[in-house]
Amino acid sequence: GKGGKSRERTKRRKKRERVRGESGREMKREKEKSRRKRNEKGMENRKKKRRRKRKRKKKKKKRKKKKKKKKKKKKKKKKKKEKKKKKKKRRKKRGKGEKRDVGEGERKEGKSGRW
């Protein structure tokens, strides 16, 4: 699309410059002039655009009504109550006479009949 066209234009310009056989300084001066002109035009357009945007913004403001924001209430942090530590109930060890009957298959290494 656009890329090709601009390339063609530059090609044509370079050809023209070659035909004229202008000195480098003169060419530079011309380029500078055209660049300045382009910049000025761009600035004008930018100003126009800005003006247009400003107008549009004003219209929008008239149309739209602003809603009031509700303020959020800050929640108070509750202090944590310290919990009382429960005492662990220790399981009573069985007396010497009360050995549990452990089957041969279930017995683990290093453990006697008492669990």
C-alpha cells in the first residue's frame, strides 16, 4: 500500500536531482525549506485538531451528569482474643500385665506387643 508509493516518489525525486546536477549545498537548502513548510502545516493541523477535541469534550461534559461517590466507612479492626492452650491428654501407658495381642503380620519392627 503506502510504503510502495512513497518509495516511488523518492526514486522520482532523486532522478530529478541527478538530471539537474545541483550542488549539494543548494539541495540541502531546498530540503530544509520543504521540511520547515511541512512542520508548519503539521503544527496548524495539530492546533485545529486540539481545538476540535476541546469543543467535543465540552459538549460531552454538558450531556453527562457526574455521580457523587459514596465515602466508604473504614472498618475497625477487632483485637484478637488470645486462646488458652489446651493441655494435651496423655494416653495412659498400659500396665505390665496388659499387653495387646498383635498378630504376626501386623507387628512392626522394633515394637513389642505394647503399642
